[in-house]
Amino acid sequence: MYFPDEEVSFVGEDITEAYDDWKMFFDRAANFKGEGIGVVLVSETGQHYPVSAKLKFSCTNNMAEYEACILGLRLAIDINVQELLVIGDFDLLVHQVLGEWSTKNTKILPYLHCVQELIKRFTKIKFKHVPRIQNEFADALATLSSMIQHLDNNFIDHIPIGFHKQPAYYAHVEEEIDGNLWFHDIIKYLEKGEYSEHATHT
């Protein structure tokens, strides 16, 4: 069961620092525009590989979580990842895959069997449940994908993500060649109502 705001009081290990191998974060999101899933693969060197998809069929929240997990596992297999830590904030899926909880849900069983077959392709794989606050990137991708309305034949290219360490705007004042401070001409105008001889309309 998920408890609202459980991340507020969470104190525990930082997944990004505790494991050196490949990591896979997955999540789903839903709103009135539809359902979306997001996956982020993180290599040993910290390289991030984000993927998201919009689900254009009717499904439950549980099914969408499995869709996200399977999307990530298939991506990891495609790039030949051998050892993987699978991380999600949906504890039901994690416990079912680990065999700790069983299910008779006819909609979930095919998904569970699919995941169990995919994990056989890895030499080492672990599943870990984390609070939602540690799964923000995958959650953001899923949310973005769920909100976008696009036609069937449209293709959305990769979304570049960068970091800006300073504001986009900047203040630049050219040095006055006459040796006066930059506000000298302003004061002169306020005092005498006279423009500088070099003043222009621009």
C-alpha cells in the first residue's frame, strides 16, 4: 500500500550512490488525457537513457506499471546489459516479481509471466522498491508522455536535457571611453536637461 507523502519522513540509502551497476527506474502516470509510462536506464558511468511511451489502450494502474517495467527490461536487453538493478515506487509489482506476493488477477498474470521470462536474460538482476521521491525522473517522463496529445503517425524525437548554471539574461555595460562613470550622462540630463553630444535615438 502506498502512503501519501511517505517520502517526507523517509530516511534511507541513496540508490544512485549505493549501487555501481546499471540501474533502471520505471513509473507510470495517468490523467484525463491518457496514460503514460517512463523509464530511465543509468549506466555504471552515470549516462542516462530516458524512454517514454503513451499507452493508447484501456488499462489499470497495475497493468501500466508492468508496461513500464517491461519497456525498460527490453531496452536493457537490447543494449546488452547483463547486471541490472530495477527500481520502482510501486511495491505491488516488486513483491509479485520477487514471489513474495501472489496474484490470481487474469489481467496481471500475463504481465508477471512476461517479466519472469525477461529476467532470465540477465546474469544478475535485483528489484528494489523506493519512495516516489527517489523515482522523480521516470515519473516526470511518464507524466509528460501521458499529457501529450499526438497523432498515430507522428514521431517525437529525443528530448535533450541540459543544465543552465546561470540565468539566460545578463547585464552588459560597455566601458565609457571618456573616463566618466556609466551614469554620468543620465545625471547631466536630469540636472540640466541636456543630452550628451554622442547621444542617439537608440
